[in-house]
Amino acid sequence: MSVSVRIPTILRTYTGGDSEVSANGATLAEVLDDLDGSFSGIKGRILDESGALRRFVNVYVDNDDVRFLDNLDTPTPDGTQISVIPAVAGG
């Protein structure tokens, strides 16, 4: 399944400056594995040491936050848009 992944500015050093890249996988976990195969180290910036999404990184499949879906098991059908968005804090 080919999907499009939007990359935030802070992670574009891994993608050679590209703001959007393609990846393959039937689930979010598979997409992240494929991304890491093409852009070594990017997965470690999205997932923590235990393999869960980092606390301050939000991932959306289409317009839905994966934390309210199936997390890393969220299906990613062909043509899906995935967005990686760092959380912003402050006041």
C-alpha cells in the first residue's frame, strides 16, 4: 500500500529536506518501518524506546489521531495521507 507521509520541518533533515515522502505498509507500524528503511533514524524520532509513539509527537492517518484509532496498528490503505506533527506547548 503506497501512502503519502507529511514530514514536519524538524524531521526534514532525515528526508533531505522533503516535506512529503512516499512509503509502503498496510499499517502505521509497517509504514514507519518502511520510512526508516529509506530515511535511517526517522522512526526513532517518532517512537520512543519501548516502541510507542513519543509523548509529544502526534500522528494522523487522514484526519484522525491514531491514538484514538488503533495506534500503530491503524490501517493505512493505498492513497492514505499520514501527517507527523510535533506537539506544541507553551502559553
